Amino acid sequence: MEDTIGGRITRARNAQGLTVAQLARRLGLRTTTLSHWENDRAEPRPNRLLMLAGVLAVSPTWLLTGQGTAPTEVTDDTNARLLKQELSRLRDDANSLVERLDRAIERLGV
């Protein structure tokens, strides 16, 4: 998959240690838009491609064609850090849902 623009976007995002949500936020995009790019369901417009290349510290040419310098490979430490970040976000989301459930139960008077 790395031989497509979507695969290269994913590779560069991972090399920067960013999640889809983090990169989307930096670019001012919805996560679904970025996911579509990464899954080759859509391609970024030229202005977004330039922004994307800048944030990911790669050349627009590399993103488009794979020609030029690629980002360094993700290490096991980076993968572990990304997994820890994701698990932390999931824990926070779960805590938030528990709080919402508690408030809803209080409103019901149960």
C-alpha cells in the first residue's frame, strides 16, 4: 500500500508519531477526510497537499510519486508510544461516557 499516495501519507504520519485525529486537527480537516486520503478513496487538493507535506516534513513530490527522500521508518518505541497514546485516549473517552451515563441516570432519578 505504500506505493500509493494514501500509503505514503500514512507512512509519513506514522513517522511523525501522529494519529489520524492529530494530523487532521493540525490541517483543519475532518478525520474522515484524512482517512479517505490514507485509504486512497480521495486525494488532497494541491493546496492541502502542500500543507500536508509541510506538516509531515516530506516533499510534495514524494507524497505524489514516491520519488525523493522518504521519512524514516517507525521504530518499535514509536509504535509503543502511539499505542500508549491511543489507549490513554480510549480510557479518557470511556471515563467521559461513564460520566455522561451517571448524569443521565441521575436525571432519571434512579
